Amino acid sequence: MHSCHRLARGLAGGLAILFCTLVSAVGDAPGVPSSRLDKVLQSGEVRVCVWPDYYGISFRNPKSGALVGIDVDMAGELARDLGVRLNFVESSFARLIEDVTRDHCDVAMFAIGVTPQRQQALRFTRPHLVSDIYAVTTRSNRRIRSWDDIDRPGVVVAVARGTLHEPVMREKLQQATLEVLDTPHAREQAVASGRADVFMSDYPYSRRMLDNADWARLVAPPQAYHLTPYAYALAPGDDAWFERLEDFVRTVKQDGRLRAAAERHGLSAIVQTD
């Protein structure tokens, strides 16, 4: 009501009272969503942003065209728990913040790395996965034999723009040259062609390379290098929607649905069930 009175300043007393009464009535009227949770339930649809090129997470099968992955499964479970239909919205890490904050989707579910930069613009649920950083090189690259060979003069390290690997490697690399490319495919092509020595990735994407590229070789850090928790992202505020998503993540951890999905998609090594 205080904000209403501020808006009503300058109106005559009776008009001001009528104005505030109408504003209050509209805000309390049945059928007017007071949170995104209400909106989802009333519309009968939850819109979930996914990146359809994330192997094991939210990957569009090139043969069938179907989306598959742990977060595709979890999005389906969320829709079932809410009793609404599921609508996937294609997104990417480069468009993530815009898509979530400009209401293109209700929640982003494609293993979003929780970074300080993203936390300034988005709100995150509790993590459901955690991954370190891995390097992918070619089988024929003789300069890169171990993790210690990466940060050396003359070595070119490729990362995809907008991914968490970009700021991390900017901070970590002291001697190697960092090349930031516009897409994950561009960084793969740079390594395959020899223009770059390695590209940096995470556990799910590195599995894609090993499963599908006969030229690829994985280089793992000897100990934890930069562990990143992955969670679901939503717009700031709206405690009711946030708490409902938090409850969903907590529930699928407890009842085994998250672990079962991780096993189906080869991600048991990075699932976060506590």
C-alpha cells in the first residue's frame, strides 16, 4: 500500500483512496498470478530452456531429432510433478541470461555452471552435478602429453565464448595463448585442424568427444583443477517459484530419480546427491 500511496500523490483524497482500492483489488483478484509458480500452474505449461548440443545433458539426437540427457529427463519429471505439459525452449550459454531474465522460459535446465558472473544475474537451485575441467587434444599431438604441458609458451588453448571455461582459463593460464571461439564446434575444429593444441571442456562434453571423434584424446588434471557445481537457473526474486524448484531438486535426490537418470546417461561420476 505504501507504493500505491506514492503513485497516488497529487490526487484528491477521495480519488487517491479509490485508486489504491482498485490497485489492491487487482493484485488480490483470483486468476491473477502472484508468482511464476501460479503462472505455470494456471497456464498448464512449464517452459524449460535447454541447450540442444550438450551431450548427456540436453542433446538433440541427430538421427531421431529427440532431445535426450539427464536434464531432459529431469525437466520431464518437473512437469509431471507440477501436473503441467512441458515446452522446451532452445537456448545456449551465450543467450542464457537474456533468455531467463527476459521471460523466454521459466527455468533453464541444462547443467548451468554456477559462477560468480552468472550469480550476479541469475538465481540458482542447489547443485545436482559437479564437474572439473578437462582438456581435449588430438591423438597425434606430441606436445600435449600431460596436464603440465598445457600452460607452456606456444601452446594454443581454445574455449567457447560464454562458457564457464572462458573466465576460468583467462585467470589460470600464464604462458599459453587463449583463443576464444564463438561456438563449441569452432573450438573442436580448431583442435582437429591443428590451429589449436587443446580445447577445454567438462565431463559430459568430453564424453561426447571420446564417444564420437576417433581423433580425440582426453587430458585430465592430476588433481582437482577447478570444480564447478551445476544447477538450474531462474530469474532473481520470486521466492515461491524458487522454493518449488528447490523442493523438486531435493525430492529427486532423495527418491533416486536423479541418480537413475545419471546412470542412464553415463554421468554417475559427477552426480551430486547430497
